[in-house]
Amino acid sequence: MLKRSEKNALYCISNFKSKKLLIIDQISQRKVKTIELPVYPFNIVQDNENIYVSSISGSIAIINKESYEYEVFNVENNGCIAIDKKYKRIYISNVSEVYVYDLILKKRIAIVKGFGIVDNLKIDDSKEKIFIIDILKRKLSIYDLKNIKKIDEIKNIGTKSSDIQLCEDKIYISNRGGIDKSSGNITCISQDNKKIKTIDMVINSSITKLILKNDILYALNLGLNRIELINIKSNTLERNINIKNPMNMILANNKIVAVGKSGRNKTTLTFHDINTDEIENIELNEEYGIPNNLILLEKYNESSIVNIDVNEVALEKIENKLQGIEIKEYIETIKIKNILVEMPKQYIYPVTVENIIFNMGYIVKGSEIIENINNIIKIKFKLRLPYKIVVQDKLGKVNTVRKFVEVRKTIEVDSICDKSCSDIKIRMVTKNLKLEKIQVIKDIITFSLSFNIKLRFIIDGCYENIINIKNQLHKLE
């Protein structure tokens, strides 16, 4: 079993309604394994040996990280679970009670009663406490992990509270809000005197998840489809990151990773690098179901992670077919700063950026000039990268603006042969696109981006062979 590092980070996403767990590789940004379950996965927690998946259908799946085989533990629950790694226990909410099971003895050792509706369980390993949110009675109960005795209780914590973020002297609680459109906010509780303060958010906010890092509180705002960045020193909003239909987020490798659902009904991941402030969005080809939760796998068995993607297998066959044919590759990272996009005048300002979606880049037909002189290939071309910006105006109307970025490139590489230019074909792909510094100033949207281009220089009949094999691939999909 391998210790997880940034190099081989894997994310596990519960896909509610599809009965699947998706394992996503951060580097390749692709699904590398699907675990099909007999339950509808909701929340996910883990220890060193297992992944525990709750389900509102009355059972919990326990997946072994070594073999990825699972067993089903039949216990009534509402999806709220937490793992106590020190005392080897699992806490399970059944709405009005919390069951405590010993993972070694495999039996229930306690029942904590007296709740209305338990909606979140949060364990503080360092202080050996468990925090329990009751959204019906609007209270926070604190218990000792060792003896499962109540330590404290704090009332009037907010409306439909959903998540807890702990720091040395404060407890932050996210509130989804209710009928009052301003009740979606954040509660701040002093751990010393239990005094309560409220961090107000804009109207129609619904805060569902909190992460604290470097004096910045990241608040997932489901109501406004974005992540709010709040300075806890001044309790002021610094800025926000727009995400389409955000469902959950975690902190992993100094990145805020959020899972959501795109307008095309596909699972999306948004990565925000805390150190560089870069933002990257990827879309997964997982259309069915609803992504609900995600974790970064702390340990896993690499040999059990198998990429069964049909295209990957077929591409290996392509490489085998091309043995003995001379091919040259060229890879470059392109960075473009301060791209300006002017919005149409008919929009009702101000506007909010919902999403920026890029298509695959291409070489503009007729723009390429190829020279092959003295063992050097020189190519000039126009690279075009189409994209669309989805915005919401002041009245809530969603509009789409289609644009493209165009770059003139001149590239020189060592010649792969002495063929004439007419025999050289060029194939290009764009990947690893990263967006950063998205800003809206009146009717102007600005952003910067970087992406990789990969050029393949193909000689004689290779190009036709690849096209034929690609056509066969499309029939398999």
C-alpha cells in the first residue's frame, strides 16, 4: 500500500443515484477506476485500511483499500458518518440518535440520544472531541471521544447549519438558510466564552461547506454557485470563485478542490491553487447521477487501480502500428495574460461569470507555412482556441458569449527526415488549460490562461493510418 503524494494524488467521488464511486487521477485528470456499489453513495470517510460510504437507504459500504472489495453493513442512517481514527470507532447518525460502533470489536458500544435532526458530525482528533449539529433544535453539541460524554452545548447556531470548521480559538459553522433570504450565512463561535457572531453574506446565499487555510475561510455558496474567500482577521469578503452547481469541496495538496455538475450534466472538478492563485477546471465524462462528496485518498493500492479506458487501450495499438515510422513531437506551454472580453450592451449590469468553457484548439486552415531546410523544420501557423463565457446578469438571466483566443506561432525543431514539406503532416492537441485572475469590471471580463500544445510531425502514410484508426475508435465509443 502506497502513501499518497501530490504526484499520484487520487480523488474519490461519490456519485449519488448512480451507485458508483469514481476514482480520479489528479495528474491525468481522468477516471482510473469505477467502484459499483449496491447502495446509493452519499458521504465518504476513510481510515488507513478502508473507505466508508454512507447511504440514506439504510446501509454503509465498507471498501477495503487493498483489494477494493466491499462489504455492506446494514445500519439505519441519514448519510452522516464520522471516523474516530484514534479509538477505532465510527459514528453514525440515524436522524435523532448517533450510534457509536467499535471497528475492532465490530459491535455497537453506545447510543447518543436527545437530538431532533442530526445533519453533521465533525471529529477533532487533536482535542479528542466530536461536534454534532442538530438543525431542528439549532444547537451544537460537543462530546468527549474517549468516554462519549457531553462536554458542552451551544444553542441558536443558525438556520439549517451544515458544516463545521475548527481553529484554535473559534468554531465556524456554515448555514444554508431558510425562508429569510439573508439567513444563509456563517456563524462564528468563540471557544473560550461561547459568544456568537455572524458573518453576513449577500442575499440568497446558501453556505454548505467551509475550509480554513492561511487566515482565509473558503465558503461554498450553493445559492450563488461560487466559493467565497473570507478574511477571518477582518471578517470581510475578499473575492469569490465561480463554480457551476458546486456540490462539495476539500483541501488537498494546497489546493481547494470542488466537485460540481456542468450545464451539460457532467461531473466537474475545479482546482484553486492557494499558493499561486491559479484556477483549473476539468470536465469528466460521467453523465449519470449526482456528485455529492469527495475525499483525497490517503493510502491506496496502486496495483488495484486499473485504467480500463477504451481509448487508452486503442492508442497503445496505434503506437504499435506506427513502429518504424519516423515521428517528431513538440510540446510547449503557452501563457496569455490579461485577455479582455467586452460584454454586449443589452445585458443588465452587473454580471456574474458562471463559467468559462474552452474547446479543443486547432490550427487555422490555410495559415500554416512549413519549411524543411538544412535538417530544420520551421512552421508558422495561427493557433485558435474557441471558448464561451456563461454569465448571469442583474435580473438573473443567463447568457452565453462565444469568443476565441488566437495566437501566431513560429516553431523550429530538428528535422525528422529529408522529405519534402508536402509529405509532412501536423497533428495538434491542446490540454491542461488553467484559468486565473478572472475579474469583472463593469461590462469587461478579464482573465489570464495557460495551456499546453502538443504537435506531432507525421511522415508519408502515417497520417492516413492514424485517421483510420481514430475512426475505428469513434465507433467503439
